[in-house]
Amino acid sequence: MGTFILRRLLLTLPVMTVVALFVFGLLYIAPGDPATMIAGDQATPVEVERIRVSLGLDQPFVVRFGAWALSALRGDLGNSLFSGQSVVSMIEQRVPPTLSLMALTLVISVSVAVPLGVVAAARQGSWLDRAVSSFAVLGFSLPVFVLGYVLAYVFALELGWFPVQGYAPPSAGFGQYIRHLILPALALSGGYIALITRIGRSAMLEALSQDYVRTAKAKGVDRRSVLFIHALKNAALPIISIIGIGVATLISGAVVTETVFGIPGLGRLVVDSLLRRDYPIIQGVVLVSSFTYIIVNLAVDVVYTLLDPRIRY
Amino acid sequence: MTSTVDTAGDVPLVLQAAPDLPPIVAAPSRAGPLTTFARRNPTLVVGGLLLMLIGLAAIFAPWLWTVDPHALAPARRIRPPSETNWFGTDDLGRDVYSRVIYGARTSLVVGAAVAAVATFFGVLVGVVSGFVRWLDPIIMRIIDGLMSIPSVLIAIALLGVARGSIANVIIAIALAEFPRVARLVRGVVLSLRERSYISAAIACGSSASRIMSRHILPNAMDPIIIQATYIGASAIITEAILSFLGVGTPPTIPSWGNIMAEGRALWQVKPYIVFFPSIFLCITVLAVNLLGDGLRDMLDPRAAKRI
């Protein structure tokens, strides 16, 4: 077990390096010369050159990447070009809203999608199954911001049940915190539910066609136990794996949802930084999100081996 | 009934004696081949027709009772839908209906172009990865890396350094999408290369490029076409997202995302500016997704049953 986790961890290193290279390469090809910018309008070419050397900008790509990666490993992602604040502290401030949004979305999605998938598979071909499948196609076709606006219009503007926009930290009281998060999380859930339902249904169909399910039925095990214990347990692996893979879509969706609902999270930070061309922040957010995705999927793989003793790497 | 079938002589006497049995072979349909095709592939036909309708609207936009989508009319700002402005006007007095119809051009061009570019490079990379053993681990780690960056963030990051044209938007989205094709193609190549007909082709002295183009790619075509369709749908959404965030298609070009971005500040008082392009966006994406599902059902009936 320990060696497996270690090996799996080592396998993520090249992937993380590729992400880091992409993120660093962005700044490398970005227009504008930081040395000229820092030196100001009045600087002579000699001064600009001196600043360039002092920043290490005259070094070759590999050396600069190494230096950047080392400081990133020490938790230093540079400073914002705009406010001068450290990128890490700016990201830290924005993590709680985004994380809350994603956590609530995950809870809603899994608790809706898994039962839907199970029921659809249990009654394959029925009107219920067809309704669930059509719902999944609709979920894929409804962009998250469109769903967000529809929800906000109906439940916030017309009915007034929830606030239209904004975010309340948990310190403002749990009720306020959840009330602000419900609509954005529902909007973000649409596509995720469709994804998990679709995979859940096909995994359940696969499991239900196995011999041990037939045996269980023949023994007279009641329907519910066959579905939820015999079949769902075995269908759990693809479902968990799609939940992990779906995190990338979830992060993409969160960027948009935060704009629709005015939530001060990582998504707003990256969009605002892009409009100001504040590259270090864009780099930081891309790096943090991608590493989160990689670590989530690492965890998924570990959970896999815990759930299924047949899997040995 | 059964006597119309050629093999009637083989049918046991018992069955022949039962005149009410349903026909073993369905009577040939009198409907034309088109109707039969539509009946067998309803999803494909509905998606295709919807998409064709939107495509026609995009092509014939100038003749669809539209006015110049850029024409400013400060005197008629933010008017609700009326007889002259079917979808109302935006905060600069531009006709939202005309902008939405012209916006179909942007979405369809981006969707088709991303599908084409991502598929081309995906197939190229996937084939190399599947065929050149020593390159495979390197390419796959790069693909894994790209796939672990959320697609909207890849596009945002690239558009941060190279802003501002439809071509850049297409490249940025295609970079986020092509790894999916590359993985798919690699998988197909890896499974096909062990088949005996490939060994036979090698034994006959076929060159690698001939084996690729004549024996492997034709067999990989179906899943690639299906995947390309889904990528088109996803690209249309991503373009709208980027434009909505203000970092995609330049604001001078009407696109559904741009119209929504302009309506964003006003949406609580004038929701129609956001809703009309939303409806068109949803219908278009739905049409492309239905087309993809229909193609999957038609080309790969086994996968259709599973999913």
C-alpha cells in the first residue's frame, strides 16, 4: 500500500512539471519587458540592462525556470504587478469562497446524480430511464452561466428566496453562508449531475449484468439490497473516478459562476487579473487549480485501491 | 404471412398451420429511404435539422429582417422587445435581434474550427504516441499535464498573453481540447496495432505511413468523428464563456457571449438582453450534442447501448 502511494506520487511529478512549464512559459512569451517596466520611462539602456541582470532575466530559459520553480516550491509565486501584494496571500484570501462553492456543488451533485443513475439503470428502458437520459443531454447543453441566470431570475429576483448576488463568509452565520451559496452551487451542479448520472447509469448496467447479481436475485435477496449493496458497490469505482475527473470541469465552471453571482473567489481573481494583465496572479491561479486537480485524482486512485482489493499496482 | 418469405418451405408445419402468427420478416417499408433513415436515427435527424436551421440563419443573416448589428442609436437605448426591435435594444441602442442572428456566425465558426483544428492535431499526436514506443511516455505525460489544467483556465492563460482575435480564441480552445482526441486515437492505435491484419500488412512490406492511413485510421474514424462533434459543442460553450468574461472574441464582433457580457450590468432590470442570446446558445449546443449522440448511436451501436 505504502509503496503504491509512493509510486503513484512519483508518477504525478512529471505531470506537475508539464503544468509548471506551461505556466512559466506563458510569462516567457508574454508581451512587455519587466525590466523596462520596472526601470520606468527615464531609464537609460544601461540601467535597464543592469535591472535585467539583477532580475536574472539575462539567464537562459532552463535556469530561469529552475529558479522560478524553486521559489514556487518554497511557497513564493512572486508579487502582483498591480498591487505589489504577494500572489500567495492574494490567492489564500480567495480560496474559501471558491472551495465552499465547489464543496456544496459536490454534495448536491453526488446526492442527486447517484440515485438518478441507480434508478435509471434499475428500470432500463422505462419512461423514467428515458427521462433521466434526456435530462443528462439537457444538462450537458445548458451552459453554467445560462443556468445561473435562470436560477437567479426565478429564485432571487422573482421569488426573492435567495440573495441575487454576493458571498457571506461562515463568520456571518451559517444560514447566511448557505443562502448565498445555494443558487451558484445549483447552477454549477447542472453539468456535473449530468456527467455523474450518465456514468453512474452505465456502470450500474454493467454491474447488474454480472453473474453475481443473478445469483443474488436467485437466492431471493431483496431488490433493494441487490441494487445498493451488490451492484452499486461494484459500480462505485467508475463513479468515483468520474467525480475526480469532473473536478476540472467544476473549476472551469466556478470561474464563470463567480462572475454571474459576484462571488469574490479565485475565478473573479483570475478574470480581473487578466483584464489588468497581471500575469503572476494568472500563473498562480492556474498552478494552484491544476495541482488541486492532480492531487484530487491522486486521492481518487488511492481510494480505488482501498475500495477494491483486487486492484494492485 | 410466412408464405411470402422465401424460406417458407423450411418453416415447420405447425407454424405454417397457424395463420395468425406475426410475420417473421418485417414487410418491406413503403416509406422512402430518407424516412426510414429518420425513423432509425431520430436523434441524429433532429440535431442535424436544428443545426442546419441555425446554420442557415447565420449564412442568410443580412436577409432575415436584421439591421446593421453595429448600428448605434443612442436615442433608443435599452428598449424592451417591440415590433421594431424584436429582442429590444442594448445600452448603446443596438438591435439585440440582429446581434443575436449575426452572433450565430461567430459560434458556428468557432465550434467548427476548433473541432477541425483539435481533431487534426489530436490525431497527429495520438498516432505518433501510439506508434512510436519511446515517444509514448513523454507525449502522454504532456497530455496528462494539459488535461489537468481546467479548459477555461488554459484558454484564459493563453488569451492573457495573446489577446483579441477570433483566430486566437480558436487556437486557445483547441489547445485545451486536443488532448482528448490524442488520448482516444492513441488508445485505438494501441489496440489495433496488435491485430493480425496489421502484422499481415507489415509482413507484406507496407510502409508505416501506408499502414496508418490505409489500415488504422479508417478503423478509428467513427470514434474520432463522434468526439469531434462533442468538441464542437464544448467549444461553442467555451467561446461564449470567454466572451462573457470579457476575454474572448473582440467586443466589436457580435457573439452570444459578448451580447451577454454587455447585458450583464443591466440584467436585473432588463433581463432580456441576457436571455435571448442564452436561448440561442442552448439550442445550438443541444443541436450539436444531439448530432453527436445520434452519430454515436448510428456508428457504434454497442457503445450506444452501454451509455
